Amino acid sequence: MSTLSELLTVQEAAEKLDVSISAVKSFIDRGYLPAKRYGGSSKIHIDDLQEFATTFELTPDSE
């Protein structure tokens, strides 16, 4: 089970990847970036974001 600290909002993921929110939503919609729906909003596990960034040669901000 994921803890809340391991889950990111779409906005947080966008900030870490230095891309737009709409780009992250597109990655999710196309199945490139796994996300779960919680209460009407998508959440991305930090490990999934890291794997996505590695696969697509993006550098996530570690902050």
C-alpha cells in the first residue's frame, strides 16, 4: 500500500518533470505514465514517475 508521501498530484509530477500539467495528463491518458484515481483526481506513485522519466530520458527534480 502506498503512503501519501509516495503519491504525487498531476501538478507535482509536472513540476518534477519540468513539463506542463497538460503534458502529464496526456502521458497518463496514453498509458505512458501509470496513475490511480482518488476522489476524482489522479495520483502518481513516485516510483512510477522515476521509471517513466528514465524510460523517456527526462530528469525529475529530486526536491
